[in-house]
Amino acid sequence: MTSSARPFLNRRLAEFGTTIFAEMSALATRTGSINLGQGFPDTDGPEEIREAAVRALREGRGNQYPPGPGVPELRTAVAAHQLRRYGLSYDPDTEVLVTAGATEAIAASLLALLEPGDEVVALEPYYDSYAACIAMAGGRRVPVTLRPHHGEGGPSFRLDLDELRAAVTGRTRLLLINTPHNPTGTVLTREELTAIAELAVERDLLVVTDEVYEHLVFDDAEHVPLATLPGMRERTVTIGSAGKTFSFTGWKVGWVTAPSALVTAVRSAKQFLTYVASGPFQYAVAEALASPESYFTAFREDMRAKREVLAAGLAEAGFTVFRPAGTYFVTTDIRPLGETDGFAFCRSLPERAGVVAIPNAVFYDHREEGAPFVRFAFCKQIPVLEEAARRLKALAG
Ligand SMILES: *Cc1c(COP(=O)(O)O)cnc(C)c1O
């Protein structure tokens, strides 16, 4: 939180200073540490997809403003992907909207759908843009905390469905869901999602669901899109993105799928944010989405292997490891190391071990709930993760 921003920044955004990622990435650079803070891959996605972008650029496709809803090729590819994988049918012309990454999709959805004072129930800890976008829309966030649970499959963060039900009031406009969940790595089960769906139907709520990690689920976990559950398609705005799935986070190509009335509303806000973005990249992502199943399987397998390396290293260093069922983050508990304050721990980690991580508390309204948790990203090359694991052993003494 930079105090220098305070004199000018308005009240809606006053609590949101510079993001922790900027601070921690600067710290990584300054100290020559391995940066496992921000979640971006250290290798680019498939060469063919990169070449597809080059081709589009050379052939003059997308170098000028693309159509407001996105290029038809990409909208068709998004619709085909939802149908092929999930049996969800969307009309590419009226029910798909291309955005400047999932970030713009989240912003536009909240700006379009919320009246000032509306309450948004969101799973805490949450992706940092949620709180800021709810604030910009004049909404009120109502966090429901995912809590550590020590089950048979090892520790994980779970949703308390009674708490979720209790959080819904007469002023609740929408549920903001994220599965697979960043930063905890939790993948909501079909039972949990069914309960969320029943609640949304019963209380007539809209649902915005951030599914950018839909292709990153491991072991027995299954990604169930909320829109596939009974009564949900008509009330759900589903958000996807190419950044995480194809390892091109800089391209900023995301999308929304929803019934046409909802897409129309979201587009009304989106047209005054970026209007359009990423022209040539939209063509490349259209090709990427049509990749054979072997691409997605290999990608998942690669990330699973990386998870193994980092999770093992963290356990050996003495952390309690919440082995993620999805995403490319692993959350740890630092208390076995004799630590309680994730902020202080992350600020000292570069000095102590030459590694940068993110204190999960930044993703909480109830800072104290998140205090002992620290997140590490494993979307890095195996030798980098091995070196990080080696360095972290210093903590075990
Ligand atoms: C990375 C991320 C985003 C942002 O995606 P972009 O397509 O890069 O804008 C949104 N939600 C979650 C949960 C993320 O981890």
C-alpha cells in the first residue's frame, strides 16, 4: 500500500494501493531471488500458436480494431470448446464475448451487473482484482472464508456451505465463484457446486464464475463448470482465458460465455473499458482452442510434475503443504517453521533463502485468517523449482 497514492486516489479505491505483486517482483529483482510470487510461466506456450500470431500479424488480420464482440473465428472456437468439453451450447454471435483477458471480463461483469450497494458474495481468499472491481462498481463484498481442513487426502481449504447460505441476504445480487481456486488450489466438488447452484436458484442470484484454470486439474479432481448444473446456464456468466491454458499471459485474451441478455449487459461495460484488444492474438487463440486433446493432457501432466517438485521441496523445508488439486499455486502454512506472520516471512524470505513468495493475507478481508499462509507458484522450469527447493532447505536449519 503506497501512501503516496492516498492524496489523489478516491475513496472507492483508497484501500487498494500498489499490488503486492509489484512489491515482491521488485524485491526478487533487487535480491536476485527466484520469483515464485507472481503466477506467470517462465517458458512460452506452443511454438505453433506463437507462429499463428505471427502469421495473423503479417497477413494483416487483427492489426486494426477487431469487431467489438471479438473476431468471429475466436467466438466460434470458444463456443466449440464449451460444447466439446462440457456439452454447453452457446451461440458464437450472441452468447460469447471476447475480452482483454479474464481481468477485463471480471471488471466488465461487475460494472455491468451491480447497482451501487448491491452485495457480492465471494470466496475468500480471493484473486486481488475482485475486491477492487466490486469497489469500482460501488458494490459491497461479503467474503465467505475457505478454511483449512485436514482430511484423508491431506490438508486442503474447504467451503462451509452453511456459511455460504448465511452470507446471502436480501441485498445479495450475485455470487462470485472461482474454481479451480487461486490461491488455495481447491477445486470445488460437484456436490459443493450443486449446493451453490441450488442456493443461486432458490435466491434468484446471478453467478459470475472465474474458470481460468479449467484445464489445470490434477489427479482425481474434475472441473465442473457451474453453468452445466440445473438452472444455472440462464443465470451464469462464465469467464475463461487463454493466458493460463496456453502459457501466453501477456496476450491478454479472455472471454465470457453467457445467455445473450447477460452478454449484452457485460458488453455495454466492456466497450468503454478497452473497447477491443489483442487483435492478431485473437486469431492465434482461436487456433489454440482447437488443439488436440493431447495438448491439454501434456500441459496438465507437465504442471503436475512441477507441482510434485515444489510440493516435495516445501514439505522438506518444514512447511505444511496444501497440495493443490488445481491451478499452478501451492499454499503453505508457515507455523511449523515457528512463524505466524506471512507478510514478515515473505519480506525476509529473499534474504534468508533467495526465494520470493506471496503472503496469502493480501487475498483476505479477514487478514488474521490468512496470516500464516504463503503462496508459491510452480509454473516454472523444473531446474528452477529444484534450485528453489534446495535454497528453501536453509529454513529447515
Ligand atoms: C490470472 C488470473 C486471472 C487473470 O487472467 P488474465 O486473462 O491474465 O486477465 C483471473 N482470475 C484468476 C483466478 C487468475 O488467477
